Amino acid sequence: MGLVRPASSQRKKPPAAFVPLLEPLRFPTADFPQPWSAAPFTARCLAPGSAARPAREIRLQGIVLRLPDSGGNGTSFRAYCLTCPHEICQVNFTTETTGVEPAPERIPPHPLFVCPCHFSAFDPLADGERLAGPAHRGLYRFKLETRGGAVAVLRIERAALV
Ligand code: FES
């Protein structure tokens, strides 16, 4: 008889939910001439209401990055929200990792997102995943589309709006 894993170990993380921005943002791909080229932006979003508070418009700072090509599959772009999921400081896109644990030799050699408040660090090459620090999750992500020579930022992870 085979080993039966407990149900909890078979559970997958549910996919993140995304909601449309109030206004999509577009950037010409020519604005990203080489890997790690970046374009910061401010996105207008609608934060959901509750019984105690009506829905309201909020503005989130974000950044579009051109990542290094992976295996010749073409250029890839990502867009991340710069609000740290720990206590909402703004993270920096940087190669400066002073204060980040683990030890420097375990930190990837490419630019990271680093929070100046409590030194959470996030990996842009791993979907914004948390590498270090007290944040409970990775960076909130924007969904984008690359088409017709432009990168369009269209949606934000719903969890960023609460
Ligand atoms: S607010 Fe970013 S690590 Fe605490």
C-alpha cells in the first residue's frame, strides 16, 4: 500500500485574484533598451468597500522591469507594486543589500527589491518572492500584456488593495 500524504501537503496555493486598474498604463518597449531597464509608475485602483467604508480610489506606486531573457525565449517584462507587504513602506529596486539577511553570499547577484524599514528583500526573477525579512509574502504583482511594441499594465493583485 502506498504512502498517503496528509491532505494539507497536497493543497496548492490558490491562484492570486487580479482586478483591473481604473486606467491601464502603457509603455513603449523601446523604453527598456536592456535587461533591468525600469519604468516607475503610479496606478489608479479601486479599493473595495465594506460595511464601514465605501469603495475608494487609491494610488499605488509600481515599476515595470525588463528581465534578462531566459533561454532565448524573448524579452520578458514584470510589473511589481512597490508597497512592502509587511508594513507598507516603499521598497527600493537596488543592488544595495546592506542590512539584508541572510548572509551576502546567499543573496542573488542581480538587483532586488529591498525595503528600507525592516530589510525584507524580494526577488524580481522569482515573481517577487520574499527572500528575507519579516514580510509574510512576496511583492504584490501587476498583470501586464506585451503587444504591438508596448507593455500595458492592466491589473493589480486584489490583495494589494485591502
Ligand atoms: S515595512 Fe518593509 S520590511 Fe517592514
